[in-house]
Amino acid sequence: MEETSLLWLLFLNLLLSSTTNQASLSVSPSSSQMFRGQHVSLSCEEDDSSARWTLRRNTVKDKDETRACGVDWGKTVGSSCKISYILPWDSGAYWCESREGATSNSINITVSDKPVILQSPVLPVKEGEDLTLTCIAKNSSNLPAGFYKDGSFIRTEPAGHMTIHHVSRSDEGLYKCHISSVGESPPCWVSVTGKPKTTSPPSSSLPTPYTTTALPPDTISDRLHLLLRLVVHLVVFCPYCISTFIMVSLYRDRTTGNDLPISVVMTPPTQAVEGLEDNYDVITAVTTVHHI
């Protein structure tokens, strides 16, 4: 008994040690576009520090390879990675990864040499939330800017901030901004995700479905199927019954008709011969008188 309990404890410890908590990646400043030379800090926000999440990336410089923070880029400080001077070839995807191979959300960062960038959320925006886009010039701020979506002009904002209230899936797309006499920002893709579905428990005052007035779909289909089978059987069986009844009736009529002539018409052979002789005598007498 003690050995069984010990085995169960070992199994539970192994199971718990193999599971890892999820982590989310955050970036400061919170923008998907940055100027060359900015100081950037990326952090793995986790519930359990023992999971030992590591920041990794795949950039233009790394090509198809993934590199951890501290290997040719960044400096690890606890669960964070700091880049003191970000460069255009640092543009790419960044994420957190645990020892067991679990990964966090991924963030795409674009480092631009242009004089204008568009600050937008690094994570997808949920439906119903507000979306704020900020057009920033490198050496000045709060300048009037025009905003575009998928190449089409939206409007001009005098302070360079555009807010879209209660976004929907139709607001998802490729955005950019333009500041007159300064320049245009690189395009930036803004994602919109659906709201999480919430289900409310059924009220006790409401009748349970399919208890009184309605039948479950399966029951209705079964009954229709049985009714259809009954109709098919009737269509096939009724002609057989009718034809059998007609044949029996004809047979009985035929049998009755053959019995009646036999009982009424049949006469003894002697009577038939005598009748023929009497008729012959009558015919002979008439013929004789006619000749006289």
C-alpha cells in the first residue's frame, strides 16, 4: 500500500514538473515601429519564474535561424532582454520560449531609418476596444498627419493622433501615416481579434429544452423515418393484398358457376335418346301429311 502511494506521488510530481505556465511578451516602448538608435526592453511576463523563459528572435540579420538573447544580440537581465541601440537589421519576430519548448505570443518589430514612424499596438486589438494610432516625426511631435488604410486616405488629424472607437474586423488592415514636409511612415499591419465567447448558465425558471412542447431533432427524424417506412410497406403490400383477394373471388365464382349447370342441365342418357326418337316421329308424321 505504501509503495502504491509512493508511486502515485512520484507520478504527480513528474506530471506537475512537466507542465509550464504560459508567458506573455511585452515591449517598451510599446510600439511595433521604432527609430534607429532607440533603447528597447523586452520582458517575459510569467507566473512562475522557475520555468526559465528565454527571449528569442528571428530577424533579417538572423535569416532562418533563431537566436536567444545574449547570443550576438541584447543583454539578459532577469527575465528581460535589453537592446541599447536598435538597428534596422534587428527588425523581425520576437518571442519567449521555455526549457520545455513552450512559446509565448510573438511580436513583430520594424526598425526604420525614415524620419516618420507610426506607433501602433504590438498585439492584436480585440473587437469593441479603441484603437489609437500615433504618427511621430523623429525630431518633433504633435504635428498634423494624414492617415491611410490599405492605400486609401482616411482623414487628417491636427495633433497626429487618430483613434478608432469600437473597432471591428473591418478595421483590420495595413495602415500608414504622412506628415507634410517631413515624410511617410513604413506600413504597419493592425490585427483585430474577435471577442471571447461568454456563455451564461441556464435559468432555473426556464423549462429545459425538449421537455414539453418540442421534441429533440433526433426523435423527430426517427419518427419521420418510421412513418416513411410504414408508407413504403403499405404501398408495396396493399396491391398484393388486393390482387390476392381478386384472384380468390374469381376462383370462387368460377367454381360456383361450374356446379350449377351440372346439377340443372344434366339428364339421364335414356331420357335424351327417347326425346330424340319422339322428335323424329313427329317430324316424320308431318312430312307424310305434307306429301298427301
